[in-house]
Amino acid sequence: MSIVAINKPKLWALVDCATFYCSCERLFRPDLAGQPIVVLSNNDGCVVALTPEAKALGFRRGDVFFKNRSCLLEEGVAVFSSNYALYGDISRRVIMAMESVVPKVSPYSIDEAFVPFPESLAVQAMDVGRALVDRVGRWVGVPVRVGLGPTRTLAKLANHWAKTMGPVFQLEMGTDVLEQILGQTPVEDIWGVGRRLSVKLQRLNVTTAKALRDMEPARAGQIFGVLTEGTVCELRGYQYLKHDLAPAPRQTMVSSRSFGRRVTAFEDLAEALAHHCAVIGEKLRREGLKAAGLTVYIGTGHYDAQPFQTGATVTLSRPTNHTGELIKAAGLALERSFQSGHNYLKAGITVFELTEAESQRPTLFGPPPGEAKNNKLMEALDRINGRYGCDTVRYSAQGDLNPDWGLRREKLSDISTTDWSSLPVVTS
């Protein structure tokens, strides 16, 4: 398997929003400047984001909220439930601000983006990096860090060190600074390595980024695969793309979530599954896919005295991405699997055997009756919800917009940049 360089830029930047979820909450709470903040996961389960001030108090990501509630209160920590609508919109605004400075931005996650620098930008990389920090700070109000390097892996590493070296930090090949940082960076902190691979590398006494860089790329590929071979090459300053490692076509799609309270009624489970079908249906249509079947699963808590989980699978007569057909199939699967007498805490669906919507072979008698009408209905549904907001138009099977079994978000801020009714009112 060969590795080839294709259309490589002169330099890469990795722009990362500092403590993004917390920064979004702090945008509309200037009184929290310099104060400790934590943001909780779905159903206020555990800490998923926290500021340096909260870390200094001893709190860590993954801390269970109900076990630390009193301690957080005693330390004066501001606690927020996850406000994903807000975070998604602020992320979009950050990207737009960056695009006003550089010609191309490639989002990597909700709080990170890669920026390829051509020769014209690379010669003034530090100035461009500072311009990105200033523009996002002025236009959006979110602090960002910029890591610069000759490859994406080194840009990621530079961004990691920018936390202590300054908001803009560059790694250059052949410098003592690069050698020092590679020697001080644990191998598990390198982009693409992770915990499992790091354990295998450490068995070969490869414990630092420098030791990984010094491996022979071919040997790394033979032992750990071509992705690790590419990482070694990127640490050496070579930009490589695996031309025959195109992402495998998606085979399944999942939507699931825990309830805000225990659920016992069949009707509540049916509403929850209908909601998941609406989410999956929209994703399938957006990606141009159809599903040949779906699996429903429902279960109690993992830590219950007698945990229980069940489910059923339904094969569709014809692949579809129509939300209504998915809801019908999920209802049938729920009827087959539901057992009364349990306090259910989670439900979800998995659709499988995904195929491209345009690649399906026509049948002898043409498309099923009503398919063209259904396609237009889904197009109208997605267009309305895309313009006026999620769930503006929805199936009655999904129940109320805010069911009592919905997500528990006791600490949700009333901030929204996507809902007119949530805008603050200024009075004289």
C-alpha cells in the first residue's frame, strides 16, 4: 500500500476554541469572567467541560454531577447544562469570522478547524495566526489558540503547546524547540494515536512523540498499520494522504438518548422512538442514503439491581429514508419487544444496510405508488425545518415538544442565538 503527497499546502494551522462550551456560556455572562465554570453532559450526568479555574479547584472532566453537587456549590462554581443549540451556532460564527481572514477553513469538530496555508500566507504565518485570534475574539468573543506546523499532526501538537506557550505557537522543522517538545510529549498525546495504540507502542519502548518520530515508517506500518505509518511521516515533516484509504461507506446509523426520568408506559417509549426516527430520517436524506431495516432497543439503567434490555429488528419491504415509514417500522419493533413492569431509562434505533438513494435499481413495475409524493413531502419538511428551526413541522407520533420524560437539564441557561423569543429584553 503506497502513500502519496497530493496538493500539499506550505503550512497548516489548527485553530481551537479554548474551553469552548464554557466560553459560550460566559459570552452572555460577563459577571463570570475569571470564575470557575463547568458544563454537564446529557441529563446532567457528568462534567464534560470546565475552565482552568474549575480545574484548579480539583474538578476533572468525567466527574459525576450528583456526587459533586454540594462541593461545586461550596466552591462557588457556576454549573450549566449542555446548550447544544447555542454551541452549534457560536461554532458557525467562529468559522465565518475565520473565513474573513483566510481563504479556506476545514472544520474538524465543533471547536476545532484546520486551515491550510499556501506560500503567500506561510511567509507571514505568525501574523496570520494573530489575526485569526484577534478577529474571532472581536467578532464572536470566544478565545482561540492557533497551532502552526508543516503537517496537520505537527499543527495539532503545536496547538496543544499553545495552551502554555501563547495563543499562537509554531513548530518548525530542524529546530531545538521541536526536538525538545517531541521529547517531552507523551506518545498518547499525538493526534491519531490514542490509548490503545499507545499501550502497544510502549511495549516497544516508544513512549514519547520523539521515539515515534524516530521509528522507521515502513516498520511502523508493518506492525501497526498504514495510519500509524502516516503519523510517523507527518512527525518527520512530510504531508501524506493515503490515496487508497477512502472512508468506507457508512453501513449503519444510530440515534439514542437516555430519558430525564424513568419511563414505564408503551406510549412514552413510542414517542421517544418516533423522535429518533425523525432524527435518523433527516440524516439519511441529508447524506443521500436509504435504510433497508431498523433495530429498536430499550433498556433500564446499567447500574440497576436487575438491568434489563430488549429490542427487535424489522426489515423494510424497500429501502427508505421516509420518516413516516421509519416510525411505522419502529412502532412494529416496539410492539414485538416491549415488556411491562420495567423502569426504562434509554431507547434508541439503529438503521442498517444503507445504500445511496440514487443507486437503487428500478423494479419491473416502476417505483411504488406514492413514492414521488412522499419524496416531495420530505423535501418540504426538511426545507421548512431548515429555515424555521428543528421540529417546526413534526409528526404527531413524536408527542409534545417538551415531554416530561425528556432530557433533564436543570442548569440550562436561557441563552439562545437562534430563537427570537429567547433574546434578552432591554428596558429603560
